[in-house]
Amino acid sequence: MSGLLALNLRQSQPDFLDLPFGTPLAQWPGLTERLVEVQRGLSRHEVLFVNYGTGIYALKELPIATTEREYEMLLALEERGMPSVVPTGHARVRNPEGEEQGILITRYLEASLPYRTLFQQPGLARYRERLLDAMAGLLVRLHLAGFYWGDCSLSNTLFRRDAGELTAYLVDAETTERHDDLGDGARRQDLMILEENITGDLADLAAIAELPGVLDVYETGDHIRRRYDSLWTEINRTETIPVGERWRIQERVRKLNALGFSVGEIELEPSAEGDRLRMRTIVTDRDYHRHQFHNLTGLIAGEKQAELMLNEIRELRATLIQRVDRSMPLSIAVVHWLRERWEPAMAIFAPLLANGGDGAELYCQVLEHKWFLSERAQADVGFEAAAKDYVALFKGKAEFPRDLSGPDVV
């Protein structure tokens, strides 16, 4: 007897019980009105999409063991904040031949595009070159978090447009593995697979559409690998900061932020040439920084504001650890930051605050101003000097420089 044998779902999801489980997915058209067509990539497995009003869900037919393993791996990716599809649940069914099969259920990634759409729609031509950076960035993020993909390809990736850029999302985790520390051998293997799969993806596409000149069938995989290597090196390199040039720490942080990575920890080690700088990078969700900043300080700030001020707090923590030669929690650095940086800054900003300025925004503008002055002087000018210079520039003016804050809600 065919039918549904087991259904495991996360909370707050549809129950999916009105779907014709027990019938192979290929035979569902005509059996349920919930089927919908969406922009999709190629898949070696049968995949269908169903609409439940509050969301669209992808159902993929797999062997039972593969279904359960991929579901657990997608949960692990979600837990680490990786760009990937979100798992909803999985089912065990018996088909009319008496064979048991698994069905993986994931939430459809709204507003996403498969790579073929990027190449076949003329209006999306400007995004094609950015695909290289998006793919390299996705693989770097996975490797930093200890994930080996095992089947990195354009077919297993979806892309989202965001303010003129592309973000890549993993949509197939069948071969993915999680490690406490991903070694260089596993990274190299992933990159070899990437090059081979990218060549195959583009060769298939070239058979039905003309590729843009920037994407050669046999060279694009190598281009993505080289971009990956450059990004990996920048994120993981150790830098020596000469005495009196602490402003270079913020310069390095700014570079990492521009690459799309946040700084989770700053470490300074004394050496003969100066302080050896190491940074631990993290991948964060939207609003991560402002929630953390509010929890630590009690202050309200926008996401970008909070990221900038948390960077400064981590830099201060690294300096304090070096000074006392012992570890300390971030909360202690917060106390020092509030007393030695934030409160004196608000006193300096009094003329601007009286003119309608926002404290968090002004503080972040001065951080930017301090970096500019320090770079020009090739020495750390200090926050107080930068704040006083900033106030002198804008005191009495009705407008301040561009807003960095974003939504001011906690």
C-alpha cells in the first residue's frame, strides 16, 4: 500500500497533508492544485514547488538516508548563518511499487534567480560578471565556517540581486560535510570540483545561448578560483601594526567589511616589529550587530552604526588584553568604551546634538573622520582630536554628512 509513512516538520509550517504523497513527484501534475512554476535551475532529482499562500516550498525526491542527511546539514548551515535554502522538514513515503522514498522540503528562496536566467534575460546582463565574486564569496564563507561542499556548481546555486550586487546561496547540500577545522586538502578538493563543475555548467549553457565575453567556458572556473584565493588570503593574513599606527587596524577592518565580512574578534600579539594583528571573521544575519550592540551597551543604533562601534569596542578589548596580559570578556571592554569613549564624545557633541544631531550617527561619522585624518597624517590622531575637529567643521550647519544608520529599531 502506497502513501505517507512519516512526516517531520519544523514548527509554524503547513502540515502538507493534502499533498498526494505515495505518488512519485513526476506524476503530481493534475493531482494537486498547489503546484506552481518558478524560476529554477537544473536538478538531477525530481523537484516540484507547492504554494501554501504564506510561502512556496520546494519538494525534492531522494533516497531516505540522503534526505535525512541533507536536512540535518541544511539545519547546520542555517545555524551558522550560511547563505543557503532553509529546511522545512522531510517525509518518508512508499510508492505504488512498494519502495520507500524520502522527500526533502525546503522553503523556496524568494526573488532568487538560477544562473541560466542571468544569462538568458538581456536585462540582467550587468550582473553576469559579478557572478564570479558571488561564487567565490559563497565558497569562502562555507570554508571559514568549516563546511566542505563537495558539489559546488552553478546548478547547485541560486542568486539574489541586492543593491546592484549578487549574493549566492547554496541550494543542494547532499554532499556537504561539517568539520571543526576544514583543512587545506578539503578546500583544494572543493576548488577542483568547482572548476570542473563550472566548466560543465557553462558548456551546457553555451550549447543553447551565447555566453558574454567575460565568461569563457574553460577559463571561468579558474577565474573564480583565483578570486577565491585572493579573498581567502585577505581574510586570513596576519599583519604587523607598527607602534603609533593603530589606525591601520581600522583600515583592515574596513577592507573586510567592504568584502562582506564582519569582524568577530581582534587579537594583537607583541613582536619586535610591532603588534601582530589577527582577526576572526564571521558571517552575520541582518540586524545581528545592532541587537548585540544593544544587549551589550543598552544603546540603540542602526545596523551599520552598531557594526562600526562594535569594531571599535573589539579593538579596545584587544588593546586592554595586551596591556594587562590576560584575557577578558567583551563586556569589560564595553564598560571602558562607554566611560572613556562614548560619554566624553557625547559631551564634545553637545553643540551638534542641540542642533538635531543623533548621537550614534555622529559617533560613527567621527570614526570615519578619525580614520581619514589618521590616514592623511600616517599616525593615529586619537578620537578626541577627531571629534573636536569634526564639531568645528559642522557646528552651526543644518545638515550633516550622509546617514549610515539604516532603520533605527531594536
